[in-house]
Amino acid sequence: MAQDDSGHGPGRSFLDRLGHVLWGAPEDRDALRETLRDAHERGLIGSDALDMIEGVFQVAEMRVRDIMVPRAQMDVIDREESPESYLPRVIETGHSRFPVIDGDKDKVVGILLAKDLLRYFHNEQRASFNVYDLLRPAVFVPESKRLDVLLRDFRSSRNHMAIVVDEYGGVAGLVTIEDVLEQIVGDIEDEHDFDADDVMIMQRAEHEFVAKALTPIKEFNEYFGTHYDDEEVDTIGGLVMTALGRVPKRGERLDIGGLRFEVLRADSRRVHLLKVVPIAEESQVAG
């Protein structure tokens, strides 16, 4: 039986169908997703490739407000502070960029790169230090900006951070190029991450721990002496999402039992990494 080369017959190959979807005006994105998932099932593309492609679709559908670090969770530096006063925060957070404000978070005057502080500590004439000499211009974007457009702007301008403003011009949060890329490629490792597959919980300070969201609740209970129920969910990340009723954003905090959880890493689909602090110790630090 002769092969149907028209690309429209019932026996057409997957590549023919994919070409038809890609270049033949697909009806909608769901049809394209279905074709790509079919390719994955046939072993033509791997799981990582499929996740990245679906991440691209997701970026095209999302807005800045969906992934930004909320205003309340922004780590900022006041222009009146001395480097000695904010250096411990720079070290503790591990961020590479900090918004510099003039009194409150609605008055962002620029962006300070942590590496630029090396100039201050290398300069013997520190008394003449002026933070304005180190500031990079701040970029402002609306909450409603599409992520794919923002990513294009980041690439063309070579900026890595933007300040997010609401409809009234007030600062609503911040967003980085890493936040956008993580929607496509998944979690990007940073100073909080640890690679060992068999290590699920790591102590970072005297009363501060970092736990992978995939830590089984049973293992978590044994480590912390807690009694969290594992009948409905299996992992500590699942416990946090169930308690909130949704996937949390980075920087969100939640008290469960005697522990305070802070989301260190998350995307729009799942939680990756959590900071865990006993509430008593958290209160002492805050006080």
C-alpha cells in the first residue's frame, strides 16, 4: 500500500502532524501541547525538553504580578545607612542586587550591586564614601507586563532586576531575570541549595534550617520531633501547599505547629525549598 504523503491521511507520521501544527496555523495552544506530549510519549523529546517548552508557553501567559517578590519581602538598603550597618544583611541574604531607597520603599533611587561594595572596603578613604557613586539606574515595570516581553527587555537592556509598580505608581515588588527564567527551566540553584540527593534537611545556623520540599513528612517529623500528619500528603512541601490552599510564592511565610516555614524557592507549579525556624527562636530574632 502506497504511503500517503499528503500529510492529511490517517497514517501520517508524528513529524508530519507536528509540522502541520507548527506551520499550519494550529487551532489553539492546547492542540500544540497535545502534540508535544504525544512526542514525549513516543520518546521523540525528553521530559526536560517538554517541561521547558511548556514553561515557554507559561511565560507567554503570565504577568509580572504572578512571580514578583512582594513589596513586604523586598530586601532593600536605605541610602542613609552606612555600609557597615547593611553589610551583614548583604551577606545573610546572598543577593547580588539590592534596591536602594530614600526613606521608604516607594522611593527607589537606584540599584546597588553587592560586588560594587568591594570598592568601598578596598578604598582607604572610606569617610568620603557616597552610595550614589555606585548606584545603577533602577528600571520600573508595571504589574501587568507580560513575562515574555519582560524577558526580551531584560536581554536587550542587560538589566537583571526591575522594580514593579502598581497602577498608582507605588512600588509593589521586584522581579529579576532569574525569576523569569525559572518559569522556563525550573529551579535555578543558589546559595540556599544543596546537591546531595540523600540530604533532605540541612542546618544553616543555630536555629535555622533549610529543607527540600520533597522531604517526606515522616523523615521531617523524625528530624524535628514534630507530629505532622502524612495521611493526605507525603512531603513537607505538600503540607505547606495544603495549609495555604495554593502554591505559595517565594518569600511567603507560614506557621504550622511550632515551626515557621519560609518559601525560598518556588515556581508557579510547585515548591522547591523551604527555610524552617522554630517560632520561639524566630520571635527572639525579630525582637
